[in-house]
Amino acid sequence: MRQFLQLQDKPRKIDDIVRDVGISRRTYFRWKTLAEEGGINLPELPKQLRVQPLRVDVRNENLKSYEDFLEIPFIKDYTLYCEINQSTSFVSNVFKLCNFSDITPEEYFESLDSVKTNFLKFDQMMKSKEYTSESYRKAIRKVLTFKGITIPARDKILGGGTDSKGDYARVYLSLPELDTVAKIVGESAGSEYHDLFLIHHEIFPRPSTMLNWIPSLDVKHADVDGDTYEFGECSVFEKKQNKHYDKILLEPRALKLVSDYSGKRIVEDGFDLYEKKYAKALRQGYQEIGKIQDGVEYKKGMEGWLYYNRPIYSIRHSSAITWLYRTSFDASMVSRMGWEKVDTLSQFYARSTATNMMQKGVCYYCNPPNVKSSLPLFCSPLHSLAWYNNGRVSR
């Protein structure tokens, strides 16, 4: 708290203060209230923008700041439309698109041709940065739907393909790699991100879902060969699919952490800050374990592309494969924990190989191989649970 007060001797941005003190924005405002209630008058801080503009030299006043952009009648109607339909608005990306083009949303989304013309210029500029176009294309499609403008099927510019769909169905972290990445994430982004990562890899929600998820754990017990082990069950709501998924926690550290965070968010940062900190820390971890190399440009379809461009989403891929190995490659069982269709899991996230077919029946608990693979294999989730808790069958 003392450091917090000292840092307010002169006006500074809130994000600078929370970073230097090592607290969340929520804690900042709580401390600020406590200080003022205690008779300590703090100087007024400059208005903090939740989303930074890409350009500051725009002519239109409503496009200079995110707060002003949200007051535009068109955007108010659009965000209300999204709220009514309980769907993500991607309005921060809409702001960046309009800010970059210096065009109001009414003009930007006047027609399909105007959208494509402006987006192509934006896409060309952003390709020189750490950028994927998927979330911006999603934003555009959402606004066009709001406007009642139909996008042609298989449109090459605004199509609904996802950047995460490529030859990434063998992207995964071995157990030692998982530990190394967790350590680096904690050192880089903070201990709460270390905890978040271990839980994230166990239950594999989408990035925004993981941030907003408030754990509620049901601890269960299973008997394996005369010993009793704890595992956990929890529910995660995926807004994209408007569906609750039941998750199982076998890994002891993840189970304990979910219990520790029960009833509260794991990370309190806003989405933009969370995404930036988490992605940066994960890239550092992936680089440390050799998944990516500094200065190397990875093309789509290469594993390195996903680790570098979609570092948070890579966790979902890795976890899917880990769970296949825990269930003797039972894709149907694993898909029920996070995918609407088994085909989606098998094609894009965790594709089995011919080698996997020959590994059926291998189990590190009851039938361990002489030559170990980079991920432990099990004949069933029960034997996986026992092994993860240091159980070994008598031979």
C-alpha cells in the first residue's frame, strides 16, 4: 500500500501503477477508496483508456478514444443487439478498424464493398505486427449480421475460417515441458498466471472463458487397486457454443489450485491486459523448451506458427492430446468435455496417428512399456488418476 501511495505523487496511468506495484486494477480501485476514506487525498489521474487507438491523428473526434467511440449511437445499438443475443460484440476490434481507417462505423459498414476495401488496407498494415486476422474478421461478420448484410458463402476475405485450424493436431507439451512453461509463465506474468496455466491445461476452455471462469469444484473419490484417490468435477460455460461442459481434473496440482480459487476469479486483469501478459509469458516458455525460436518466421500450418501466433489457444490443443493419452485415445469421451463434435476434436485438435493404434493397451500404470514416450499413456482415466498420484501397480 505504501508503494501504491508513493507512485501517485504525480499523475500516472493506472496500468503503469498496477504493473509497478504488482496488483490488479480491481485492487487498485479498492486501495484508492480505502486511502480516500482514511483522509488521504489522491491527485486526479488521467482518464485511462481501456483500449488504445492505433492512430492518434484521426480527424473524427469520436474515433480518438475508445470511450468516445462507445458513445456513438450506431455502436450503442450494436452492443445492445449483442447483449440481447448474448453474443460477443468484439467492439474493441471494431474500434481499432474504424480508428485505423479514420471512418465512422456507419461509413465503414455501409456496404460489403466498403468493408472489404477498408479491411484489406488494415490487414496489409497489421501483417507486419504480431497479429492474426481471425478476431477482426469475426467482428466484421458480427456487425454485418447486425446490419442485415449477407456475406457470400466461402468469401475469401471475410470467410469464417479460423486461424487455429491447420495442421496443428499434434501440438502438445510433454510433462517436463509443461512444468518448465508453468515456471516461466509464473516468473514473467505473476504467480496467479502460473496457477491459471496449470488449471487451463487441465480443463482447456477458450481463452476468454478461462479468464472469466469462477471455479466451483466437486471433489470425488475413486478406488484403484485398493487405494483411494481424489479427482475433481467442475462445469465451464462456453459462450461461443452457449453450452455447459463438465470437466474432470486428474492432475493433483490443478485439482488443489481449483480448490484454492473456489468462488473467485484466478486472474483479475481485464481481457486486453490478460491476453497481452499471458501470451508474452507463454511465448517465452515455448521458446525456452524449443517449440519456437527467436527471429524465425513460421508459416501457417507449421507447429511454430500456432505456438507463436496463438500461444494461449495452443494450450487447448496440448490439453486435448494429453486427455487422449489418458483415455487410450477415446476421442468420443474427450470430446464430451469441450467439443460439440468428435470430428472437430479429431481433425483439428488431437488427431490420432498410426503409431497410436499400436499403443493401444499400453498403460504406464498397469502395463508400462520398456521404451517410454514423451507423454504417459493409460488404458483408462482411472489408471491415469492413480499414476498421476504416484500410484504404481504391484508387479
